[in-house]
Amino acid sequence: MTSSSNINTDKWIIWIENGIAENYINYHNYNEFKNIQRIGFGAFGNVYRATWESSDTVVALKSFEIDNCIMKEIVNEIKLLHEVNFHKNIIQFFGITKRQSNLDNENYIDSNFLLVLEYADSGTLSNYLKDNFHKLDWNIKLKFAIQIADFK
């Protein structure tokens, strides 16, 4: 007997796989990424720094724990990233990759799907502001607010 949670999870996985097949989600072979190192974690999974071998570019790989709610979050994040991917102040979304297995992998990654994102060497804006907010003058804070709100 299949639970409704598994059916919903399968629905989101099918949505992602259809997006790859229909080329509205760029797919990149996992073997293209080298020197994968875990650099952080969040509520839904881990973030890794990797070198994208074909372009010698450092990227972030964002993994997710697989369950119904998380798969829905992955789909929502992909949709949002597509909507704002053109903007210079937003981390760029390059596509998605998929691991075949995490067995015998010293850099264990918790889900098969990983988002391929622009790497921000200073970390997230949230962490930066948490660590530096009191050091910033109000002109800098205002510039951040304007950049965040600027979606021309």
C-alpha cells in the first residue's frame, strides 16, 4: 500500500524530471563537479562548495532531505529562482544535478537532487547581516534594502 505522502513526493520528482526532459530546468551531470566540500546546512539540507570542471567555476550545490514537504519546497524554490534568475542581485540558478548514490562517499550528500547555484564566497546575506549589522552605517543598510527591493 502506497501512502499519500509517497504519491505526493513522486509527483514532485516527476515534475522535476519533466522539467529536465523538456529543458526548462538545465540538467548537469554530477560527475562535472569536483572537490565537493560541505560548507553549511539549513532547515532542509546541506550546502556544498564544488568546482564545476567544464568551466573551472566554483558553485554551490544545495541538497535536500527527501520527503513530501521538502520535495514541494524544492519545486517552489526552482520556480522562484526561474522568476528572478535575470536579476544581478540574486544568486544565479544554473540548474540541477542528480547523484546516483551516496554510498561510500566521504562527502555524504543527503538527497539525490542538488540545485546548482552561483557561489557566494561571503556566505548568505542573512548571515552577513547577522554578523555585521551593528558595524554597518545606515547608508549601507539603506543601499542593501534598495538592492533587495530592486526588481526592474
